[in-house]
Amino acid sequence: MSIHVVGHSNPDTDSVASAIAYANYLKATGTDAVACMQISADKLNPESKVVLEKFGLTAPAELTDAAGKDVALVDFSDLAQGPANLGSANVVGIVDHHKIGDVTTNGPIFFYAKPVGCTCTVLMEMYQNSKVDLPKNIAGAMLCAILSDTVNFKSPTCTNADKVAVAALLPLAGVTDQDALFMEMLKAKSSIAGVPIKDLLFRDYKDFDMNGKKVGIGQIELATLDQVASIRDDLYKAVQDQKADGRHSVLFMLTDVVKEGTDLLVASDDNALIEKAFGAKISGSSMWVEGMMSRKKQTVPPLQKAFGC
Ligand code: MG
Ligand code: MG
Ligand code: MG
């Protein structure tokens, strides 16, 4: 029975590329394997679509139920992020770069995880250690996954191992301009053409309880703020509507990944508190916060502090 190699639900480029790369590694080392993902190819995110197209790769097969199957997990090890019935599947391998999840096994398995920026960085090390040939197109997908997960080395999660892997993958993939490749992916990922305003607001949105006050924070990552210039007023209107629906504040992060900062749209009962949190002045409907890239690491903590959490 062949091993089904599958990444987490709502797959990103790392989950897609890792499934392809690990399945190929298993086959090259004498184990039958098939790359899978938990969605059909037409549901693939725009960035991964561009990556597969660019390097001439077929999308992984759809796997939604793991019951009774031999499976290997890439880029996750939480039951909640897996296909249905993962708990009753036979997990034979895990390659990952996250905290260990709650998957358990009955027998000994291959388990390889490292605290690096991307699962494909771990896989690259496996290819090198085992001297397994890496085809050009798979090297390309792995390269893209590392650039995506590390935001082209700008994410606080990026490690030296990720940079070393990229340096080795660039020539294997026949890529000479790393920044141009990253921009190509970013443009696909941040494409907003034809996307309804509300969908943009809720693309990556979360409500938080801040000392009894409800605060909503959304984010979109952009190659340039010009991408939203023509719809900025409509976006702000949507932010105000969301705030009016029982919230103390709603913040919307228009993050410029190239300039490494965020144009923060603010609708709040207490503008002074928001200004104090980020040490910047609101001008009109927003403020520029230099260096702000991560909601989890750079937006939520200063806000919690300002709200006295
Ligand atoms: Mg991932
Ligand atoms: Mg990853
Ligand atoms: Mg990711």
C-alpha cells in the first residue's frame, strides 16, 4: 500500500511543496508514495497555483479521509489540521517545523522536525544527507515554499538553515533572481482584483477580548500599498461598519511586505489609546507603523498592554 503524504488543511505553499517533495523522496528511496492535499486542485490558493504552474508540477491528489491508510504528515502533526479519521490511520512518518501536535502512533515511525522557518528546509536537509537526486521542478517548489514561509527571509521565524537551503536550491531550480521570484508569488497571493471588500476585510480577521472590550484586527499582505489605493476608502467604510457592530475598536493592517511596515486603518472609541499602543499618530483614518509585519507578534501584544490586559 502506498504512503499518502499530506500537509495541513487549508494548505499553504509549504504544505503543497512538502507533500510533493517528501513523496518523491520516499519513492526515490524505495517506498511507494503519493503526494496528497486535503482539497481539490481547483481550490488551491493563488500563490501555490502560480508555483506549480511555473515549475510544471501537477497538484497533489485530493485526500479528505485517511481511514485505514498509511499516511505521512508534512508541515503539521495536529489531528485537528488533518484529514478525517486521521486518528484511525496508520501514521508512518512526520516531517515538520512546528511544535509537536497530538498525533500518536502504535508503532515506531520516521519523525524529523526542526525549529526552522519551513518544512521544505527540513526536507532539503534529508535530500542532502541521503544524497537523493532532487529534480529541478521539485527544487523550484521547495524554494518557493521557503521564500513564502519566511517572507523572503524577513519573518522573525527565518533561520540560517533556511538561507542555506535557499542558496542550495536556487541553482538546482535554475532561478537567478530570488527577489523577483518572491515578488511574483507575493503579487499572486495579494491579488485583490475582483475580490469583494468584505471578503478582503475577513480574509485574515480575528476578534480579541481586550480587558472586556471587543477588538477586531484584520490583515492583508501587499507588494505595495498602490494595490489598494483605489479601494482604500471603501475598505475604511467596511472597517467602520465592523466597529459599529458592537466593537470598541477595529484595526485593519495594510502590510507593505517590501517596505516592511503597515498602514494601519483605525476605527476606535479611543484613538489616543491606539496611538499610545503603537507610538504613532493617526492622520485621517490611519497611521503608518514602521516595521509592523506580524499581527501575532507586533500588533496584539502592544494593544493588550495599552488596554491593560
Ligand atoms: Mg504551513
Ligand atoms: Mg510551513
Ligand atoms: Mg505558512
